[in-house]
Amino acid sequence: MDTLLSLAFDNISSTDLSKIRKGLRQIEGILAQICLSAPSVPSIASQSKRRNSLVPSAASSSPNTTKTLAELPSDPAFLTFFRLQDTFSHNLSSRLITTLERLLGHPTNTTTNALLLSILTLLHGILLLHPPSRSLFANISSMNLLLDLLDPRSSPSVQSATLLVLSTALLANPANARVFDTQTDGLVTVASLYKAKATDAFVRSRIEEFLVVYLMPETGCTTATTTTSQSEPNTAVRGSPRKSVAVERRVSTVTGDGDMSALGGGDSSLWEDGRKVAVTRTGVEKKRLLARYLGTFNVDEVLDEVRKASCIVDPVG
């Protein structure tokens, strides 16, 4: 698997867009092998029955099925992949972030948008498969890359995919949330996009879903708590997408969606420097902070829209 990843990395590191596309497809193939089960072999009786049938059955194609989360930790291929993600040389998220940064320097067109969408889709999946990689977004430059993609001039599909990545990056990770709402202008960017009349309706619904994730109370992976002064946002810092994306060696404790920390741990681990201590905020504090940027939009009304659409309980409580 390490050889396959190295070949894919060589391609996505190219300046040739066709090679980048090839590398992304290679990564998709690796993840498909990990996440999909092989089609089941039909029994002799079922084969005979189908041969006698004039109308082909929908099951005759024997499609691959998705493995459940419970199956993944016991899968040798997934274990190998997970351990490789703990190393500098084979971490997919850091390589995709670098490729994302490089593509932002290209002119916006259909080809570039397709590549951006592919990278964001892969990044979303990898952050779910390997939660420690989320801590890469504790870096301001990495977070700003996502915020740059939420520019009103970006296509709705890219904006929607970016919001999914952003939601996953903040999930069970207060350190990333503080980079989003305190060290960058993340709240301003998301709120401005939500309020803009030109924003696509589907993108607006994605923002509402993102806000549900953001407003969840933060517990578990920090030792500090907020005070009145800490709840005030600091001066926002936005970096240029042209700047190099530095990979910080941070650890992210996974809570809520499974603890897989025992699976990692190579000699060149990305996370060997210890835990990152972050300041936590309650749902009420974040709700109050968000209200400053939504203006005439009431936070409770926004959450009501999400609850009506998906029956989600108020994250603030």
C-alpha cells in the first residue's frame, strides 16, 4: 500500500493537471479497496435460478457493498492504511492540502473546479477514516485554504464540499474550532456567505448543517475552559493561499465518533509531540458569538430550519 500511495503522491505533486487527476483517481482506488467489500459469490442454486429467468435480477450484477465502521478496525488493509497515515511520508491529508493550495493558484475553470471537488471529497472521507489528521487544520494556513474556497465566486459544488470538510475538521476538535472562530475570520466568512442573496439554496442548507456541528458543546479533549475575556474573538488573520502549508505535529483525541488512537504509532509519527491543549467553549458561548455576525438572521431561526429539515436536536440544548 505504501508503494501505491507513493505513486499517487508523485502524480498529485505534478504541475500537470492531467497527472493530478490521475493521482486523485489512484487515491480513490486505494480508498475503495479499503472501504468496499468484495461482491459475494452467488451459490450454484441461485446461479441456476437466474439462468432460467428471462428477466435479469437486480442482484445479478453483484455490486460491491460498503463496509460498516465496526468492520474496519478488524480489516488488515484498513489497519495498514491507518498506521501509514500516522507517518509524515504517507499522510494523505497533508499531501491533499498541499495540492489544494497549489490549485488555488490556477485560473478558475471547469477543469480546476473538478479537481478541487475531487480533492475535497477525498479529504472529507480521509478525515472520517483517520480522525487524527483533523489536527492538521489547527494550522492557520490550512484553515484559511478552506475559507478561501468559500469565496462567493467559487462554484456552489466547491462551496458545499468545502463545508463538509470544514464540519469534519471541527468535529470533536476544539483546537480547530478556536482557529476557525478566533484566529481566522471563519465566522465572518460563513455568516457572510449565508446572508448573501446570491448564495445557492443548497449551499445555504449546508451552512445550516455546519452551524449545528459548530455549536455543539466541546468536551473531552482539552484541559482549559473559557472565561469572559477568552470568549471575545481575537483579531482575525487570513493568510494567502499561495503561502506554504506547514504541517504541525499535533495530536487530536477522538471522542464521539470512536477512539482509534491505539491503531496508530509509527517511528515517524505525525502526532508524537503530545496532546494539543485547547480552550473549549460551550454551545451557548458559541451561539452568542455567532449572533454577532449573522446580523438580522436569528440563530434560533436558523437552527429551526435545520431541525425541520432533518429532525436534529438543538446542539446548544
